[in-house]
Amino acid sequence: MGTKKRLVITDPRAIRALAHPARQRVIDELFNGKVLTATECAELAGLTPSAMSYHLRALEKWGIIQRADESADGRERPWKAPASSLVISSQSTGAGRLASQAMIKTTMDAVADQFLEMDADDGWDDVSSMSRSRLWLTHDEAKTFNDELNAIVERYKKGRSVNSHPAAAREVTSLIAVVPTGPELNR
């Protein structure tokens, strides 16, 4: 795992590089603590190793992933995340906005697929949920709300990863979305 806690992406071109579903699949694993070769990444994403190598180099170009130390046999150098979490900073104009929207769409689709793929008799179904609320908040309240939600996620992460977690733990996907809608009301 990288030494930085958070990698914040603000460049619209870097955000656009994240929007590809195969890249997101690999990023999910790398930012969860795995160190993977191009071949292992290709298997995860359902691509050929040469196609995956192209995607890995594109992500490396923007500092989203980096090469790890060489493997024991020296033939293939694995990849890792440079930080423990990845944050996409919202861009409000032009290409940054479009890139953010593409990333959001791909992420939301992946989470929806996880709900659909969950077995009906899964013993963890009782903790599977999704809720949508409409809140009337000021700008400052919305910022505080967002910060508090992210603090809860960080509290539960506790430095855990695929390589370091309690015996009875299971990977759980969470999605936090705070989206201002409609015009600001002055009343």
C-alpha cells in the first residue's frame, strides 16, 4: 500500500482516465491493498494482458497507480496504489465536469450490479441497503454532512485491506453521494 493516505484527482484528463470500467475494476483492487501483475489485472478485467498493459500505463501516467517492487522471478513487475484511498474532486466546468459524470456513471452502474448479483440466500443480506433522502441544507450544512459521512467511512476502514482484516470480515462496498439539486432558495 502506498504511504499517502489520500490521492486527490482534480485534472479532468486524469478523471477521464478513470472512467473506463476495466480500469475501475483494477483500481478497486489496488486501492484495497492488493499488488497485482498486468496478467492478474487482465484476468480481473476480462482483457488480454497486452490490452491491460495499455490501461495500466495510462493510469500510471496520471499517478493513479505505480509500479511495485519486482516480483520474485523478476519477469513481471506488479502494480500498486500510491495511497490508501482515491478521491475524485468535483469539477464544475467543461471537460472536468464531463469526465466526472462519466466516472460517476461507471461507479453507480458497478454498485447497482453488486446489488443485482447478490445471492438471495446470502447471510449478509440483512446489512445490504440503499437509501435516498432529500435534505434541505445550507451550503455549510451540506459540507459538514459530507465531511461527517466521510469521517464515518474512515473510522470503519481502520487501515484494513484485503491483506489485513479480522477473520470474520467481508468486503462491503459503500457509496456516499451528496448531490445538490435544484436552485438555491432564498427564503
